[in-house]
Amino acid sequence: MRQDRDMAASHHDETERKFDVETRTVLPNLTSAEGVVSVDQPSEFQLEAVYFDTPDYDLARNHITLRRRTGGPDDGWHLKLPAGPDTRTEVREQLGPAGGDVPDPLRTRVRAIVRDRPLAPIVIVNTTRREYALRDAEGAVLARVCDDSVLGQLLGDDEPDQTWREWEVELDVGPASVLDAVTAVLLAAGAAPASAGSKLGRVVGEIPVIEVRPSKKQLARGSAGQLLSAHLTEQTARLNEHDAGVRAGQPESVHRLRIAARRLRSALSTFRPILDRTLTDPVQEELRWLGQSLAPARDAQVLREHLLALASSEPDELIIGSAVTRIDDQLRADHQTGLVGAREALDSERYRRLLDALDTLVASPPLRQHADTSARTLMPRLLARDVKRLRRAVRAIEAAPDAAHRDVAFHETRKKAKRLRYAAEVAAPPLGKRARSLATSAKRAQKVLGAHQDSVNARGRLRELGVQAHLAGDNSFTFGRLHALEQVRAERAEAEFETVWNRFSHKQIPRWTA
């Protein structure tokens, strides 16, 4: 859907399809497409697009395009990010002076991919475009069809310029069925699905893209090293994806980025026996640092939502003074401070070096001799190690000398349960139902222990806020009330964990330790 060209920046999803077509092929009657009632007279544009990438085409390898385009109703800087079949998210910035650098907001969006590498012009594409607006009975623009005559030039290369013609159909306000209907009409007129996904791809040619994850069948029959390699590739890609989400201000991206970092760190721990630890242990520590850098923003967000919901469930007469306002204001401020810290971490040299290290791990995992062992043979042994760690953590709860040490022991047990869950999920392709069942049980334990840890954090924060209210002359009754409710929550979680652990211990552990 089109956006106002006068906006300083815009962000929208575009859904389109491209088609190769011969020079002499006549554009068909587009009103024959179901739902299209009329077609406007064409608008004509002369477009010039300069595409930017790194010398190794890092953006193109990740299905991302960055261009500066002049001419037409949407001139400016365009960053296109993959968002699904036929759909890309387009972020736009104002044109700026000719020869200017890539706008900082767009460079920031792809920093996790390009890092310190320069972004420079690689291709110039000149297009003569005839654009047709397709309307429904009410006059709304359902889609636009572009008939493009294209000249593409690869910069810094002796290859001759390329010329071709293509048709493009892009949805405006119409449903997906319009895209299918127009596609059918264009194909019947002699068009063919485009040989390249973009004009840039047509000029540059085939570029090796990031390795596709092996199939479940391949992972089931493969080695432990192959299983780990696939997991590292997948989670590193997710880390890069959610990095972009954090920079774009997407609400859940901090949490998802943190999870990707945790899964990577957990895998390096579980697979430690088949890895060269001199190379992987430092990466684990940096992943730990990343998680800690993201924690304040996420923790404040979760705690604020929980405490506000808890307060709203209480009778009005038990909410005294400015308790709700203090909770809302302070934790909202903590969340914003945490976001600033998270973005500072993502913009740091330390983070860029971590991304480089992850790229190296993905490209060439430092595997030891036993990595060639079948995943079906080795994974039960690795899972047994994580189960034993979990059992030791549970025993530490029982041996805790006081409440404070007991809370710490519960938290450590939660971390061990999470690590086991992640490991069992990785092991699902070769081990099937047994691994999925183990993952489910570990997740159940993790969830209960998570509620306990959240209560520990909530009580600590409620006490701080209560003291602040008291010193300010405000009534702190409500903070004490909420603190008591959180204490009950913790006790309930402890009782529930005992039940969960009894079931888990009897039904799961013997399978992996026998």
C-alpha cells in the first residue's frame, strides 16, 4: 500500500509479484481479472535506482535490498526486508542530497548484518514505467500493474549493460485473491514468473544465500555435529532478525533476541563434549553479556504488566495512596532506561565482534572427534548430562539453609530446566517423541520455577517502592498488601514444583540415565 511521499520516514508491507515478458507482448485487458471493474489510464515515470550493498553482497545474501530511487511518487531511500512469500517490509527515508551516505536509520536496521563493512553503490537501474491502477466497483485501487522497460548496469564490472522488460503487480487495498486473479491474466498473456526476485538480482546474477536448514529427515539421520551446526545457523539467523526488530522498536523483539542468545549459549553448553572449548567458551560468555544487557528492559516490562494487573484485581478500598501510579511510572521509566541500554549494547564494538564470532561458528563449527557420531547415538548421552545437572540443582533446593539461599537454588534450578528443555528440543529430529516429551516436562518445570523467580523479583521491587513511598510521606499499605500476595504466589509455585518434579523424576529421568 502506498504511503505519503512527504513523510520523513514510512514503514509498510508490500505484496507483489514480478513476471518476465517479451518486448513485443501486449499487456492484456486487466478488467478480465476477477474483481477488477476499471483500469486507469497509465501514469508514466522515469526511475533511476542506485542499489547499495557490501563488497560481498551481505544484504543480497539475506534477501535484503537497499536503494536510492529518484522519479515517481515514492522517490527516496528504500530498504526492503523479507516478510513472507510475495511480501516484503519496506522502510523509507527522504531522498537527501545526491551522492549522500545511506541514512543512519536504514544503516542501523541492517547493522547486525553489515557491521563495520562499507555500504557502497553496486548497481544502477534505469526504468521506464507505465503504471496502471486497478479499481473495484467503488473506485478503490485494488492493485497496481507496472509495465517496466529496464536498463541495468553492474558497477565496477566490464560486463555489458542488461536490458529487459518485466511486469509487476502490487496489491494496494485489494485482497490476496486479486493478486491471484491478475497473475492468471498476465500468465495467459504470455508472461512467465520472474527469473529473479528483484531488478538487483537480475543484474547481479546468482548469489549464494545463507544455507537452508536441513530437513527433519536429514537431521534425524545425521551426526551430532550436523545437528548442532543446523541449530547454530538457525538461532544466529533469528538473533539477526530480532536485532533488526529491536532497532525498529518492535515491542517483543528484546525478549525474542534474548531467547535467541540463550538458545545459542545453551547449545554450546549441551554440546560441549564435542566442541573445542577454547573457542566456544569465550562466545558463551559474550552471549551471557548480551542477555544481561537485554534483561533490564524485558524484566521491567514484565514486572510492570504483572503488578498493574495484580493491583487491578484488588478491591478499590485496598488500593491506597499513589501505589499504582508509582508502580506504573517507575517501571515504565525502568523499561525505557533498559531499552536505551539494550540499544547501546547492540551498537557497541563488543556486540559486533560477537556477531563475527557467531558467523565463524556457523561457517566452521570447532567440532572435535566425536562430533561425527550419529545424533541418535550421542544425543541421549548429552541429554543425560543435562538431566543430572537438573537433579543436582533440585537437591540444592532441599539443602538450602535459609529462605534466601532457597530462592537462589530455585532460580538455578529454573536455569537448568530451561537448558534441558532447549537441548531436548534440538534433539527432537533424531529422538522423536522421547525428546519432545522430555522438552514438555522440562518446560512445565521451567514455567513453575519462572513464576517463583518472578515473585522473588516482584517482592524485592515492591519493598523498594514501599520504602520510597513511606519516606515521601505516602501510605505504603498497598505495597505491603501486594508483597503478601506475591509471597503466596511463591509458596504456591513451590508446592506446584514439588508435584511437577515428582512426575518428571519418575517418568522421564530413567529413560535417559538407564
